[in-house]
Amino acid sequence: MSELLNKGILRLDWARGHMPVMKAIGERFRRERPLEGVKIGMALHAEAKTGVLALTLADAGAKVRLASCNPLSTDDSVALALREEHGMDVRARRGETQEEYYANLNGILDLGPDLVIDDGADLIAMAHTSRRDALGNIKGACEETTTGVSRLKAMAAAGRLEFPVISVNDAKMKFLFDNRYGTGQSAFDGWMNATNLVIAGKRIAVAGYGWCGKGIAMRAKGFGAAVTVCEVDPIKAIEAKMDGFDVSRMIDAVASADAVFTVTGCKDVLRREHFEAMKDGCVMGNAGHFDNEISKADLEAASVSSSRVREHVDEYAMPDGRRLCLISEGRLMNLAAGQGHPVEIMDTSFAAQALSAEHMILNHSEMGAGVHGLPERIDRAIAEMKLASMGVEIDRLTESQERYASGWEEGT
């Protein structure tokens, strides 16, 4: 057995051993086979937790084909283990070119999937544009991340979305935990692996105060950093201020920031005007889905040279002698320089994906084209399974309390 294959097997086994909710769902899926004969095309980060999801869907009877949703996020050891040990069709490798990336996505659509599971909505967008030949067979889709959901809502508003999609990202057992605690921890996992620099005592600017930004800001503060939040939404900016963070414009924040984390889902968050104002030695990292939050074109144009100074860090020399650093080419540093979200966090996120897939196959004909939420009962069932796996018991309303909570006559 090769060293790489053994590494992938161990990583899959480790992940499965720490995902009790997925284990419980998998046991039911093996008994009931709710996805028997269903073809599922997946474009997710091809690493260990995703491998557990893919194997769980296969246990439900599905034929699964997997590609990566990011050229730098594949764990080659896990991809090999899925192919060699489990016979799964995995079309992903770390460091894909753009041509390879889109060829692999096309390979997913070549399957003629009944169901698409996407992260960032590239696969869904292709099915509506360059690969409309695959559109007729797709009954529905499940979308994993904020960026993808935003794209899909725009498609729906423009009348371009032609099948139902469940916004798994908006499930409470996904965004409250994955986006906040998952991103909060994995962003710094990537940072530490890439830089080996201390966080305590640094001034860190966080661009975006959605759930992912909240997680990064919270973790940075816990590590001992001074945190400045940069926002375009006045309500989120006030929330950040009330949570105890400094709030300022990006152009002002970068002048003193030792590091800047972007996590907005928008493009050109850091651009030439910011690079020209940045403090010498500032390290930039992106935790948003696409690699366009930090404008690499502007950074290259503003600098006189660049060089790879660590495995995951490129240093750009500015005309005035300042040095600016970029982690993982501006791609998702959580996975490009780290191992992604913690296993226990993805246990609930991928439980939502697995149950969304089942719900979509059983109910797609009644849902209609558009973006749909995960039913509340499924969200709550995942929470109950997670609590049970943690050995936690909670109270339940009495019959009298239930009547009171659902009524209106009794006010005292």
C-alpha cells in the first residue's frame, strides 16, 4: 500500500470516527436505501469530511461522482483512498489548472445527474449555460455556501433558475456552526500553517461581519489580537461595534493592520488603493469562497516583483520598499493552506446535506424552481442527534406550556 493511499484511508477513518450524526444517518440509509439508483454529481472540497458525505450517499444507494469546487482544496490522499478503497469516481487533484477544473465539472455533468450538490454554484450555473444538455435530467440541487446561495438567488430573481435548490447554507445547523465556528477556527488553522506567526498582539482587520466574519473576529480576539471590522452594511457595522470591535473603513484599517482577512463573498475587497496604503509586512488571507476578494491583478500591478517565500505565502515587493504577503494565491486559505473546518463541525453541515439530498429526491416534484430552505423539522432533528451524541439532555415544554406558547388569550 502506498504511503499516500494509507494517509487517505486514515484521514477518512478519523473523520468517520468523529462524525456521529453522519454515522446515525448512514446506518438508516443502509437499511432504507432512499437514494437507490439516483445519480448524484458533487462539486465540493474533495477532502476527508466530504468523503464521508459521499460514502454516506453511496450507502443510500446513490451513484456518486465527485469533483472539487476549488483548484487548491483537494486532499490528494483522500481522493486516492476514495478511488482505490471505495471505487468512487473522483475527478479532482490539488493544484488543478483552470482548464482541468472546468473539465472536471463537465465530467460531473456527463454523468447525467438526477441531483447536484454544489459549493459555490459553478456546477449549477454551468448546467444553465454551457451544459444545458444536462439540465433536463436534474431534479434539483443542494447548495453549500453563502456565495453560491447569493448567485442562485440572483438567478432565481432573473427567472433563470430552472429547478429547485435547497439552500443548505441557510440551515441553522449549518450557518450557526459551520460559518461561525468552522470558519473561525479553520481560517487560523490555515494562517498558522502558512505563516507560523503569532496572532496575539497583532492588529487584524476583518473584512465582512456576516457569520463567517463574526467567527474570525471572535477567534482573533480570543487569541489576543486587536480586531478592526470593515463593513459596508451599517447594521452589521453597528453589531460589530456593540460586540466590542473597532469599526473603520478598509483604507484606514490597512494602515496599521498586521494582517487582513477577507470574508465577504464580494470581489475586489482589497485593491490597489489599499495595497498602496498598507503597512509594511502586512499578511493578507482570504476565507471567502472565490479567489477574487483580494485583487491579484491590482497587487501585481502595484508591486515591482514577487516571490514564493514559504510554501503557501507569496511576498510582493512594493516600489517604496514595503513587502506585502498573500496566503495561498488569495484562494480559500482554510483549505488551500489548512485542512478545512473541524470534523465535528462538518458533521452537522453534511448531515444537513445528506438529509437535503433525501428530501429533494422525495419531494422535488412539489417544490418548483427556485431557492428553498431546509424544512425546520430536519434542522431540529439534526440538532437533536448532535445533542444525543454529546450526551446532552434538554428540557421539553409541558402540555400547559405548549398551549400557552401557541395561544393568545392567556397573557399572565
